[in-house]
Amino acid sequence: MHKIIYLLSLVFITANVVTMKGFSQDHNHDQHHVNEISIAVGVVPLDHENEVTAGLHLHYVRGIAFENKLGIGAGFETILDEHKHYTLSVVFQYRIIKGWTVAYAPGLLMKKEDDKYEYQFAQHFETAYEFDLGKFHLGPMVEVGVEKDGVHYMLGVHFGIDF
């Protein structure tokens, strides 16, 4: 588990250093976010289990209003531990200012307990700062997941492709 934490920390630090070194943001960042596919990877501390594990979040968002600042799409989130934990969601995303996004994703949580899947409503709140790399963007992100049994957090790196 410590290797995962070190690897994700290294990726997070490297991504921030690389993207801060001279990538131009002179063009209108919001105009090309018509369609976006992105992935976020990070560390997820699970306080109730005294464990730190990895998390993964994939989503597709289509810009629909306000010069593509407002978008809607679909998401998939998982926590990579011995419990099977998956969430399928609708994603509502807003680009507050150049580079900074917030998202709300209500959805269906599927959690495996005692060899049986349990279904419940879950919500995810995410914010990210994206450094523009042309058709790609990369940057730090924070996500909070709220479900019936508690709350989890993910700190990681967001990588997206615009088309």
C-alpha cells in the first residue's frame, strides 16, 4: 500500500511541476471544452478501516451552455480495496474561471458486502485545477464522496482530453 501512496504522490508532484513550467494559456480555454473524457487517480484514506488505498474516477462531459462552461455527462468511480465499491453517476460540471472546475455527481453506489452487492444513493463533489496543454489538460483534484455509510475523500491528479 505504501508503494501506491508513494507512486501517486510522485505523479501528483511531477504533474504540477511539469504543467507549471511554461505551458501557454493564451487562447480561450473554455471554447474547446465541447467534449471531454478524463480520468482522475488518487489516494483515498478510509478512516473507518484505518487504511489508505487508491481511487479512480472516469468521466465524459459535454459542454451544453455558457460557452461550454456548463456541462453534463456520465461518470464511473471506484475505490481499489478488498471491498468492491463502484459508483455510476450523472456528472454536472461547471468551469468557474479559466482552469478551475467544480462538479457534482449524484449516482448509484454498488458495494459488495459478504459476497452480496448492496445498492444505495451516493453523491460526489469534485474540484480540479486544469493546466491547459492544447487538447489535453492536467492538474490537481480533490473529491468528496457521500453515501449512507459515511464519507470518503480522494486527493489526486486529473488528466483530460478535449475533442
